[in-house]
Amino acid sequence: MDTHPEGDWHRPPSQLTLGSEDVHVWRIPLDPSDTVVSELASILDVDERARAARFHAVIHRTRFVVGRALLRRVLGQYLGLRPEEVAFVYGEHGKPALRGEATIGGLRFNLAHSKDLALLAVVCGREVGVDLEALRALEDAERIVARFFSTREQADFFRVAPELRQLTFFRGWVRKEAYIKAIGKGLALPLGDFDVTLAPGDPPRLLRVQDQPDEPNRWALAELSPGVGFVGAIAVEGTGWRLRGFDVTHGPQANTENRE
Ligand SMILES: CC(C)(COP(=O)(O)OP(=O)(O)OC[C@H]1O[C@@H](n2cnc3c(N)ncnc32)[C@H](O)[C@@H]1OP(=O)(O)O)[C@@H](O)C(=O)NCCC(=O)NCCS
């Protein structure tokens, strides 16, 4: 299972169940109508509201609020809790997790956002990391690869034809981010300390982690297709899992103004 093609996003069932082999990925639009935004804002707790208030740009504040509120709402659906009752704890490098994981059946999740879209991965009894990026012209992709990617990745990248390098960069980047988010270290793990596949046509895989020879066997990567203009990837602990994509819907009105 290496790809998650466009068209694989479904309306969620009314009764959500998550077995140990299920990996659910939710696609969350972050620019709903103002009415929906105000409803969602009331879901956040005091700390989240304080964090929202620190965003200078309204569009970034709004997207944070919508992402957080929908995170609470979706997780609440699995847990049989109201969104306000969902409680988080944070790892050493800031990875959010559910408080009292053992008592709530081992549910784990990871969230990523880019521009007006978020992806939320939900699993049971295993770790997960997800990343997405809006494709955009990036003048210094080659400089970033040369400076931060591993020696092997640099060799793979610079063998790619120049016109394919932007897409190759973003595909590689989301694979790398999905892994560092799955292990919870984020950018505290130097990006050059591990290799992922990134040559066009190479299925997503973790190939090497410095001083940890067993890591590549512990993780499986898959590509996600979040929509036109985006690339995504997921890193999931273990094998034998089954990926399903669901769409979060906000209702009929969507705010088409102020998009970045
Ligand atoms: C985790 C990290 C890679 C996220 O990168 P990003 O592309 O900016 O953001 P994404 O949209 O992919 O993900 C953000 C979400 O990931 C989750 N997250 C935060 N820290 C995380 C971590 N350490 N591991 C996994 N997930 C994390 C949160 O849900 C966050 O959502 P929020 O901002 O709405 O709370 C980055 O912020 C990071 O490295 N943080 C760790 C702190 C750190 O070590 N910083 C060093 C800076 S050089």
C-alpha cells in the first residue's frame, strides 16, 4: 500500500470504528464560512484561545482555530466525548497526544496543515506522523537539499532532471517530515541523519536512520494525495495496516475570500 490516490476520500460512516489495523486520514478544509468559524472557536480551551490570539494575521488565526476545533470534534467522535472534553498532553518536542491514552483504547493521532487544508491521521495502538505541503515555486529547493538532506538523498535528488526537482523536493520533504513527526522529535532530529526514497517512481520508504539499524523495519511510509496542488505522506509504525480517507464537511457555505 504505497499510494492513496485522489478520489479515495469518502464521507465518514455515522458510526466510527477504529481497529488496530486501521489508519484513518481526515481531510479538513480550513477556510469555512465566518459562521462556522465562530461556532468552532467556542470549542477551544483557554490555552488554545491564547495561542490563537498570538497569531497576527487573521487568516492564520482562523485556520489554527478551525484545525484545532475539528481535531477535537473528530477525536471526540471516536472517543464518544464532546469536543470540549478531549484533553491533550504534549511530548518533549511538542507532539500532542490524548491524555490518558491507556484508558481510551490507545488512540493516537497526528495533524498537519498547509495553506487552507489540514490532514489528521488517527490510529490505534501504534505511532503515526503525517505531513502535507502546498506545491509552490520554491527558489531555494536545491539549496535546502544540499544543506539539510542526507548524502544519499542529495545524490538521488541531483540525478533528477531540473524540471522535476521541485516536485521531487516536496515529495521527499513530506516523507521526511512524516517520519520526524511520527517519532515525535520534529526538527530536533537532523534531517541528514536518515534517508527516505525520493527519486521519481520510488515507492515511499524509510531507508536508513543513523545508529538505529532497526528503524526502517519499524515504519512504513505511504503517499497521500490530499488534492490538486498538494502533496502528502504518512509514516505509520508496523505493517499490515489499511488506509482510509475521510472528508470533514463544514456544511454548505465555504468562505472563498482571503485565501493565500
Ligand atoms: C513538528 C514540526 C516538524 C511541524 O512542522 P510544520 O511543517 O511547521 O507543521 P505541520 O503542519 O506539519 O504540523 C503541525 C502540527 O504537528 C503537531 N506537532 C507539533 N509538534 C510535533 C512534534 N514534535 N511531533 C509531531 N507532531 C507535532 C501539532 O499538532 C501541530 O499542529 P498545531 O501547530 O496546530 O498545534 C516542527 O514544528 C518541529 O520540529 N517542532 C518541534 C520543536 C523543535 O524541535 N523545534 C526545533 C526548531 S529548529
